[in-house]
Amino acid sequence: MNDVSVGNGGRQCIVSRCTRAIADPVLVVATARLWLGTPYHDQASQRGVGCDCLGLARGVWRDVVGDEPFPIPPYSRDWGETGPHEVLANAAASMLIPIAMSDVGPGALILFRMAPRAIAKHVGIRTTPDRFIHSYERLGVVEEILTPTWRRRIAFAFMFPRSSNI
């Protein structure tokens, strides 16, 4: 991994020499899998009780990194939402380590653009080269195949930082 990514407190980061340590992808995947079967619940983030896709990512953050850095404001469920700002991607870039699409592997948080010209509004965690975990309405938290349709929708990718408590 020698791709340049932006983030890291506004500094450029060459992933293989990033000054922010990346969380162990095996730990991220194992933690995400603990959420499997959690029912879908809009704007929630409680393992076994309910979560949406962002709630899954928030829960994995809490288990892998630590306390959430700020409260999440209410957000729209509209996957077709358009606008000039990638709100979710910009927030993720302020806390996570952005990576190039060529570096997306197990443990990566991936953001999906669910409709053409829409902003990225869906979140998943890559578990293997061909699978990911996400929370989906009516299904809850599931691990499924990263089909060509899902792959086409990937708009941004990040790695979780290692906890400063380690």
C-alpha cells in the first residue's frame, strides 16, 4: 500500500507510512460480525437491539477505537438525496483514515452511493475480498456477497484508526 490519501488531521497520508496507526483489520471484522442478526432500527446503534448502517459503524468504532468523538445529529433516510456536500464522507474523513479504492480490503469501512448523482448514504464493512457486513432495512445486520452492483456503488473507503488506549 503506497497510495496517497487525505485525512490524518488534514495531513496527507501515504497509507503504508501513515502517522495514524490503522486498527487491526482482523479485529474490525470480528467486531463487525458480533453485530450479525441485530435488527434494523433507524438511527440506533445498540448491538443485539437495533441499528442502521451508520449505527453499525458507530458500534464497531466504540468497540475498536473508543468513545465516539461527537454526537451524531439526526439524518435523513433518503438514499437518493443529492447536494453539494458529501456529509457522511466528510465526517468519516475527519475521524477515519481515507484509503484508495485499490486498498479496500478486509476491515475497510466502505461508503456507497445508492443512486446516480446522489451523495453517499450507505455504510458497510468489508470482511473478505468478496463479502461485506451492513445493516439493511427489513434484514438487519447481514453479511453478504459484494456483488458487481454493490461494487459499482462504492464511493469512499476508510480504515479505522487504532485506539490510543492500546
